[in-house]
Amino acid sequence: MEKLHNMVSQLKGNGWATRIVDAAGRLRSKVDERNAHRIVHPFWIIVQKEISDHVRSWRFNVLLFLILLTCFGSLYTSITSLVAELSKSSNADDPFLFLKLFTQSDGSLPPFHVFIGFLGPLLGIGLGFDAINSEQNSGTLSRVMSQPIHRDYLINAKFVAALTVIGVMFFALGFLVMGFGLFIIGIPPTATEFLRIIFFLLLSVLYVAFWLNLAVFLSIRFRQAATSALTAIAIWLFFTVFYQLIVNIVARAMAPPEMVSQEQLLGYQQFIGNLMRVVPSQLYTDATTTLLMPSVRSLGPLTMQQTYGAIPSPLPLGQSLLIVWPQLTGLIAATVVCFALSYVSFMRKEIRSR
């Protein structure tokens, strides 16, 4: 203790040490003064408030628990099947082995991207079905609108806050899966695999953003939160279950005879494929399958001339993005249309105090 006390005394006696401490103190005081005089934009204040409300709500915590539970379940099944594959010398040299953490399963549970495609819409609906009507029924909407802020700040802040929560959640889950996979199988991802996973996570956020905007639009159109929630869930069930049944009936009714030319058969298959791509979940499934499985070379039927001479090798990332560009464009367009409908409806909405 005496030696330590002597060293501190020597440092205090040195002039350069005193100057460093004084400079650090002045810098800290300048930073504190700058933060004290900084004016935070009202938009970001609303965003912070909405993020805090989402994170503290029981609804978000329940959905987060469900997604975490399914994430760990799919991770366990994919790791067990990967460990079995690593024991085979033929699969040990697979250049895209790390991507199978998100796509492979032993049959007991679906893979990770299938769970995201199923539970992601519920997350978007859960965060947006009462975004406007709950505040209108409680009387806080008229109070906020009476403040000297722009009206569109509120609807934009709700979308940005919910999208921030969804993005942080998905990227945390993705990096969690990568971390556990790296720790257990001991094989790090390559740069191409890492970029494919990043694009997959961005696509997942975009897919959930569509359902979020749809739920926000319904919360503006309906006064009761229960009505908007049931309507959003009904639309999700229709596109998830009943639309596929309708397409199957149409496909069976329009099935060509056995003796048909190759052009007519390809036209029939393309027509049925285009009917299925009306559903956002089908666009998401096609895009994620192509990004996470580089061996997928096409999302439609191929002729013998197209397959003749093709080398059975995985596609680079740029070619995979070109294949899924129509799906990405469709999801972006659907998200923008839903957000535009929400924006216009809210700007024209009559808000009265209770």
C-alpha cells in the first residue's frame, strides 16, 4: 500500500499528469454542456417513446418468447443433422455448410427460415394492430396532435419505432444462431455465407414490415383494436391457408390433358406459379430459398434447351440476387403501398377530443 501511495504521489507531482487530468476534465465538461444545450427533434422523441412502449409490453414479450423458443428448436434440429453430415467425408467439404443452420432439419421441426415466415406476420400484426385506434380511444391522440408538431411525425415515428424493434430482434436472432453454430460445429462462415445471411435478415425485416404496415392501416380504418386485429389475422390466414386451396382447385380445373405440347405445359406451370406469387409469403419463401440455398438456379420451370450444358455448381451471390429480384421488388412495392395507404388515411382522418 505504501508503494502504491508513493506512485500516486509521484504521478500527482508530475506536471504532465496534472495537465492530462485537467484536459480530460475540460473535455468532459464541454461534452456535458453540449448535450445539455442540444435540442432533440420531436420526431425522435416520439420514436424513443414508441420503442419503450413496445419493449415493455407483454404482447411483444410473449411474441419474443415464442420466436426464441422456435429459434432454439430449429437450431437444435439443424445442428444435430449437421453433426451427422460432418461425420461423412463427402459432406465435410461443402463450401456452403454454414448456411444449412438456417435451412436444414431432421424432420421433427421446420428449419429457421420457415418459422420466421410463419411467425413473422404475427409479430408485425402484434406491433401495429392498435397503433392509432388505442390512442384515439384513450384520448391521447388528440392531446399529441394539439402539440406544435407536424401531424405526419406520429405515423412515421410509429412505423420507424416498430421497424427498429423488428430489425434489432431479427439481427440479434440471426447472429445468435451464427454464434451457437460456430461454437458447436467449429466451422466459421465464409464472406459469401455471411453476406447471404445478412440479405436474408434484411429480407425478413422487409417481409414483416409489410404486415406491420397492413396492421397500422387497419388500426386507422377501424376504431376498435379488436376489429383491426381480427381483420389482420383473417387476411393472414386467408393468404396462408385458404389461398393455396383456391389455387389448387384452379390448377386442377385448368390442368392440361396428357398429350400436350411442351410450350403449353410450361405456360400452365408459369400461370400457376404467378398465381402463387400473389401471396407475400410465397415471395418471401422463394427469395429466402434462393438466398440460403446457392444450388437453386431457377424458381420456375426450365426447358431441356435451358438445362442442356448447364454446370451443376452453386450460384454466386450476385446471380442469386438477380433471380430473386422480382420477389424483392414485389415485397418492396407491397410494403410501400400499405405504408402510403396508412399515411394518406391518417392525414385525412378527423381527430376529435373525447
